[in-house]
Amino acid sequence: MSDLSALAFIGVLSIVCQWGAWRLKIPAILPLLLTGLALGPWLGVLAPNAVFGDLLFPMVSLAVAIILFEGSLTLRFDEIRDHGRMVTHLVSIGMLVTWVSVAVAAFYLTDLGWELAALFGALVVVTGPTVIMPMLRSVRPTSKIANILRWEGIIIDPVGALLAVLVFEFLVAQQGQGWWHALQAFAITLLVGFAIGYAAARLLAVTLMRGWLPHYLQNVATLVVVLGVFAISNALQHESGLLTVTVMGITMANIRGLQLDDIIEFKETLSVLLISGLFIILAARLDANAFAQLGFGAALLIVFILVVARPLSVWLSALGTDVTFKEKLLLSWIAPRGIVAAAVSALFAIKMQQAGWESANLLVPLVFLVIMATVILQSLSAKWVAQWLGLRQPPAYGFLIFGANQPARLIAKALKQHDVAVLLADTNWEHIRQARMDGLPVYFGNPTSEHAENHMDLTGIGRVLVMSPYKQLNPVVAMHFSDWFGADKVLALPSNEHDAAARYQLSQHYRERLKLFNSHCSFSKLSSLVFQGAQVKTTNLTESFTFADYQQRYKDSAIPLFALDERDICRPFTSDDQLQPQAGWQIVALVSKTPETSE
């Protein structure tokens, strides 16, 4: 296979793996790693060392630098404090307990030696949002558990990466030297990494905040600066570059007033491409005999990580918190390893092999085994464990409402009164502020962003109502959540009457979702009715007062919005008119103030 064909082949396979993971609702890391293993050690189709030659190491180094920088951009210190003692303890006490316990176990159960065992322990402390989020959507644990696991994954991603980088830097510094010289070299590495990383972050932040770069150059310039700083740091102090870019990302994430949304979105897109290709390449590099060399000790080590190290870290982290016994059990079982562990371990292994470290070739297959074991075992069993412990939520019937305008807020308040889970999302801060004053749960920002995927609490949410006037963003939101929840779970309003009459201007896929409430109900009509004083009212249906009687009584003065059946499952009315409310149901409608209906 030629170099060009190999690159194109890897690119196509990476997209196929990402698509397959999306369809199967599993972490993408699993099909990527399995594909790499199949192409490399199992079938011998792809040989990365032969294809990329001397470019392999620099290419992997730069890719990992970008991944670490992008991950560190998510570490905001104020968010650590805002998410409870359990999360804070897990990313501090729990991380250190996991590192030390796994390192000790790795030393006694494998042939890694103390240094590599310590590095392995640091690598596997990281869970990460890319593997946690798909699992949470499948398992549907209680809101408390979901929030703890989600925020642990978000925060420990950069914190664990920083720990792994520091351990690696120390090992490199002390190689072949006495402890005093090793500490001196390590101190210089820390000084260079923190000084250059902090200075570069501040300089780049000033450049961005003062508008010295045009908007279209900001993302590319940030990428170039990160790569340049990485190279300069390595030139000044051997192997300090990874620490530098990690510090740079953390510093930028905590600079007040610095808008990073566009940069984060660009880096996330780039990271998806890099990670997808990188994992296939790294897995393909593994020796077919590497897993066999690990021996029975590797299996015991994985068991130790699953049933000793993680529970120990959870139980110690839970001291002084209100986490119950059952909640500790579930938290102890859900901790899949992911992106940082695989990418960083492969880079460290290459560097340490080049430096002459014995047993460094065992590091990557051992980390990959941990990743596959935790992802596969926990993905298959976590749902059953949550159900057994009584910590699994029922099917999600709540609504994410895109739009926090007045009609949307009025409808959301009515749903909340019926104990229907609701979440309002909007890019308009004034609308979000009003919704917060009304006591409604909100998300400020674009709900299709990566930030929303990591931060927006969708516990109990299984359907989407698009009720905003944003013509350009509405179809994007509808398409995005159709992938998440299914096309039949996303309904939308036309933004005004003209849009309802001129639907040919919209894509066919979006037009199919313009069914919310009825064919004559547009966003403009709802807004007008609410402005004129219309209210959301609930009416009980009985044997003597049927839905037909309801329609006869209110006629055009009421727009039926939702029907709640005997199980209190809320069903939205649509233009299809397929909903047939029965006796014992409740009708939630927007009722105009008319002489016939006013009290």
C-alpha cells in the first residue's frame, strides 16, 4: 500500500468508525482501536512504521500536543468548586489513590518496573467525557450520579493528563542520574513548562482580546502558536513541550473575559480528526505478540483496577459527603478509560523505547487492554447494575425546548407543574435570565456545541421542541438532536406564517419536523397570542366531557399543546392529528382570553 493510499484509507476508516460508534451508541474509541488492531497485528495490512518512516514520531508528538491543549482548555477552576465535594474529591483524592494503588499493583503483577509502573498508574487515572457521555445516555443513571460522573470525566481529563506528563518528565529527568541531578533537571523542566506556557497563554489572550488578529485567522493562529510553543519548549528543555501546552491551555481557560468558544469548537473538530486517525495508527503499530507477553499478570491487574482501585478511590472520596452506599457501588463500576490514556501512552512508549527503557514496549498494549476491558465490560453491564441498585431512571419523557422566549417559558412552566422534566436552551442571555427568574432549568449557549454535550444536563430529557425564531439555527438543532434521540422525537414550529407557507425554502428533512401543535400554529402566532394575554390551562377529560366536547367548547380559542395520559406521560399534539385523548387524560392548551373562556 502506497503512502498516499494508506493515508486516504486511514481517513476513510476513521470516519466509518466514528459513524459506527454513533449508530451503535458506543464510545468511538472502541471501534477505532479494534480497527487498528485488525489492520496491523491481526491481518498485517497496515504497517505505520513503513508508511510514515521518520515522520511518525514528530506526527504523533504534534497530534498529542494538540489533544492535550484542547483538553486542558476545558479545565476551569471555578467549575471544580461549583460541582460538589464528591467531584472535587474524585479528581484529587480519588486520582491520587488510583495512581498509587495501580502503580503498586502494576509493579508486582507485571514486568514494568517501578518507573514504568508509576507512569502506567498515572495514565489510567483518566476517564474522560468522550467515553463517559455515550455510556450515561445508555445507562440513564439518576441525576446525581450522572452529574458526578460527567463532571469527573470533564475535569479529570486535563488534570490526569497533567499528572501523567509530570510523571513522565520526572522519569526522563532522572534517567541515568542521581536523585539530586534528577530533581534539578525536573525543576528546570517545570520552570520552563510553566513559564513558557503561562507567558504564551497570556500573550495569545491579549492578542485575541484586543482584536489584533482578524476573526478568520484566530483559530489557525492559535493552532500555529500551540505547535510553535511546543517546539520552542522542547528545544529549550528536553521533553518539556507537553507540559508547556497543557499549562498554556489551563491558563487560557481561566482568563476572565477571554472568549474561547470558536477556538474550542475548532480544536474539537481537529481533535476528532487527529484522534480517529491516530488511534488506528497506534493500534496498528502493536506487535502481534505484545499482548501475549503481558501474561496472566495483566489480567489480574485489570481485575484489580476494576474491583479494588476504583472502589477504593470512590469510598475514600465519598468521606464527608452525602453519597449513599448504593450510589458508591454504581460510581465504583463506571470508570471507562479513554482518549488521553491511549494517545499519551503511545507517545511516551515511543520516546522511552528510543531512550532505551526496558519493557517500554509493554506500556501501550497494557493501556489498550485496560481501555478495551473497561469500555466493553462496563458498557455491557452498567445498565444492569444501575437497574439492580434502583439507580436507573425510567425512560426519558422530558423536553429540551430550544428557545427561552416568552411562549416557551409559559409552556415550560406548565409542564414543570405537571412534573414533566424540561430544559430551556437559548443563545439570548435576556431570555435565559427571565427563565432563571421563573425557576426554570436553562442552558445558555448553542445546544449543538461540544460544550453543551459535556455541560448540558439532559437527565430525564428524551424529546426536543424547537420553539425559537432563529431561522438559521433551528434546522441545525433539529438535525443534531435527531441523531441523539431519533427523528420522531424532534418537533419544530415554523418561525412565522410566511415560513409556513413557503416551506420549499427549507430542507426536506427539516420540513418533516414542522408539525408541533398544529399546521396553523407558528412561532409568530404563539407570540402574538401570549402578548395578548393568552394563558396555558389544564383541563381534565371524563366520560361525560370528552375531547370532542372540549373542542366544541373552546373551538378556535384554544390551541391544544399536550395531552397527559393516566400514567402522566406527556404527549405533544402535532399537525398529524393522530393523538386521541381518552377519559382520565388531561389537556394542556394555550387558551385565549375570550368572553366564552374568561372567568
